[in-house]
Amino acid sequence: WAPRKIPNPDFFEDKTPFASLLPIAGVGIEMWTMTKDIMFDNIILTDSKATADEWAGESWNKKALIEDLASPKESLIDQWLTYAGENPIMWVLLAAAILVPVILYFLCSGGSQPAGDDAAEVKKTDKVTSR
């Protein structure tokens, strides 16, 4: 089987496709993502790694340092809550760290009254004693 060949009177072949192009003044990038924390600031198109490294040193490295110093730091509690949210075993460990000492306290403190002095009990309650 072969497809039918239909003549196309409007078809033409451009022998010099780049001769008619205008200079490129900008590049558009459309990106759809579900991941947070993706940022685009400056884009460079080059075929030289040295040029890209020099440009990054002049622009991106300085800007990243300024943004890092200016951003509010997360407190230790916020860091722990974030970590515990990603690792639920931390909540189990926290509950164990709180409950184990409390349970041990109640188990070791004893539930019975110490043997007391009968004479002291009589004085305290005015209990009638037999003679």
C-alpha cells in the first residue's frame, strides 16, 4: 500500500530559508508545571561555556546571594514541623517521648499509702481508743 500523491500547486521549496528571517529580538518560553519553587529570571543562549559562566558570575550568583540573605529564615520549630509533616514517624517518637516518662512516673510512684504510725492517726482524727 502507498498513499496517493495529489499534486499541490501552492507547494514551493525555499532554497535559502534563513535569508528572509529578521533578527531575533526575544525568546518566548511557555512552561506549565505542578512543582513549586521554579523561577526564571534571565536566560542566555550561547555556544560558549566560558561566556555563560562569566554571565552567571556577574548576574545570577550575586542575585542568589542577595535573595538568600534577604529571605526570612525558618525557625527551628517550623523546620521541625515541616520535617514531621514529611515523616509521620516523628509524631510517634514525640508521643513516646512524652508518654513514656509520664507512664513510668505513675507506675513507679506507687499506689498504696505508706505504713503509718497508729498513735499519730489517733491524734489526727480524735479516734476513740479502748482502754
